[in-house]
Amino acid sequence: MTKRIALISDHASPLAVIGGVDSGGQNVYVAHVARQLAALGHQVDVFTRRDHDTLPTVVQWYEGVRVIHVPAGPAEFVRKEALLPYMPEFARWMTEFCRMQGGYDLTHANFFMSGMVALELKQALGIPFVITFHALGHVRRQHQREADQFPAERLQIEETLVAEADAIVAECPQDKLDLETLYGADPAKLYIVPCGFDKDEFWPVSRKFARHTLGFSADERLLVNIGRLVPRKGIDNAIRGLGYLKRDHGIDATLLVVGGNSDVPDPQLTPEIERLGRIAAEEGAGQRVIFTGRRSRELLKLYYAAADALITTPWYEPFGITPLEAMACGTPVIGSDVGGLKYSIEEGKSGFLVPPHKPQVLGRRLAQFYARPELIKRMGRSALRRVNSLFTWEKVARDLAAVYYLVADREVETLDHHWWQNDATQHQQAVTPSRQGALLP
């Protein structure tokens, strides 16, 4: 049965260019979930904040998918850490839009601020809501401490949303555990549905062709990091790992750092470039760390395919989409043993897991990696099999749709929300009734 679904993504538009300070995994998630849900026959509207005065209110993006730009706050870029005061305006506008244009069977909120809007809609119009947090305030505080610039009330808001949501989508087992232990989430409302990759965007490309196209030699040791250039992504750890690889093991490698707030790398627009450049110079790797600037989605497959491995060593990572994209290109991943990465990366088979903040360990792993050329090929093949069997957006959308039906219709009696387990055990789940609460004035 066709559903009318509202995806709320306050700061992460599916139309945004990926790689900027506030453009990353959530943008990709919302874009592909919307498109795949439409492919299943649902009608999807994506509500996101209007951040430029030239944007039309409604964009017919794909068949069955519209992007709705909500006027909330100034029509310009605002850091997500400063968006909280504009959420009441977002909620009021969306509530009126629903009254004028017709309601939805349910909303799917992405991030805690979108959850505030979804809760307001539920209280005003009776629309149930599902939420994916994408990142949790308590976890962020544990890792970023004083560097976390979100307002303190985020934690209380999240706790209220955990209690009031009709269903909560955890993106990996660690996310589920954090929701239960840090927020007291009801296990009956939790469903594990991971992120995915797009088979129409990412597939294996000849490494020789990719390197020739990008201007690198066929025999060069080449690593890549792709994503937002912010401290918590741990790119400094990857650069220091290069230093240890050279000093302790006598192996040179080049690291491509793909991302930033402009197509041409500019420290004025992306301050992290300056900091990382200083670290590269300290490590004697100034010539072997190349900042490319951001790249379009169409070009990213060439960077993944050209690399021997994707290096992603964040302090923490709720899930992480770039490892899936790399694996879809047949490229192994060396990543931090945290969050979603320890779920998507199969240790010793599709890549290696290393502790965050341990560049010497990373250097040692890279030395082991390069000491066995056949290992690179074997891991690449294993990564390709794993990602295609577990992490496609089609599978993600089907699993989300099953949660939606459970929430909106109350007709689905069983749902295997532990599909990520290797065994065939089936689990029955029932969503508990939500309780009333208020977050918005």
C-alpha cells in the first residue's frame, strides 16, 4: 500500500554538495532513502531548511520525491550547532503546510532537531514518527568534550524524543547499545537498519584506468580519505600514520584527502586544511599528503578505485558511509574500531580495524598491508561481496518501509529487525504506545 512519507532533515538537504562542513553522510542517507522509497511506490516529501534566498519552496526532484525548502531563520548557511532556535519556526511552517496540502501517514525525522519538529507534528496533527539520530549527544560529548558546540539542552531533547518516538532506527549494533544504555530506550521500539551504497554510483573501476585519469602512476602506493574535513574525523591520525609507516617501516605512501568547502583546496574556506598541512610538515609528509578539495559524487568512484585502501580513523563514527562506497569499488578499508565501522568492516577480510588516536598502530597495519600485495586484492574482493550482500540502499529502504508499516498501520505482527545477524533467528517486535511531551513553545 502506498504511503505518504515526510522525511525531515533540518540541516542536511539531499541537494547539497557532499564534503562541506555540514554536508556528509546524512545528506546521502536522506537522498537515497527518499529515492528508494519512491521506487517502492511511496510518495515522499523531504523537508529541509531553506539556506539560500534563490531556492524555490518546492522542487520536484525525482518521480515521487519532492524537496520542500522550509523558511526557518535566515535564508543563508547557518552552522547546525546554531540552528536550534529556528526549529519552532520550522515546526510551525511545516504544520501549516500539512494542514493546507494534506497530511502524511508518518514522518521520519533525521537528527534530533528534526525530531523536535516531528514531535510537534504528532501532537498537533496526530502523525506518528520514526527517528534516526545519526549521532547522539551523549556519545558526542564523551569524545569531543569542550569541542562539542551544541547547546546543553540537546541531551534532554534527545531523551524526550527517545521516549516519545513510535520507533527508533539504530544504524548499527553499537548505536542500539548506546540508545539503550545512555538513554534508556525501550528495546521494543528499536530497529537496526544500516546505511547503504548506491549501485548506480559506485562499482569496481580498473585501478590502472582510475589512476591514469587522476594523474597517478600505476605503481605508486596510494591511500585516500574522503569526507568532511573536521577534527573528529581523525585525518591527523591518518597523516601521522604515514609518518610512522616511513620512519618505522621504510615505506612511502601518498594520502589523498578529498573534501572541503570548495572545489579548490583553500585554508581560508576550510580551516582544517591549514592544521592538517602543519601536521603533514611535522611528519615529513608534506609532499605526500595531497588536498584535492571537494569532488562531485560522479568523480568519487575514481578516487576510491585508484586507492590501495580507504583510510578512515575518526574518534567515533555513528555509522560511516564512505567505507561502503569504497568497498563497492572493490577497495579495502582501514578504519577505527569504533561505532558503525566495526560493523561494516570485517576485520582481516574486507579491511583492518585500528584503535583511534593510535597512529603508530595504523602505521604498523599499513606496513602489514603493503608487505602482502595479494592481501590487497583478496580484501578488495571480500569487501565487494560483503557490501553487495548487506548494504544496498534497496535493502535499507525495504527494511525502513517495514518499520513504517508497523508504525502507521499496526498491521504487521512480526518484523525481523535483527537481519544483520548471521543466524536465521526471527524476532517479533511490537512498538509501544508513545507518551505525550512537549519540546517546542
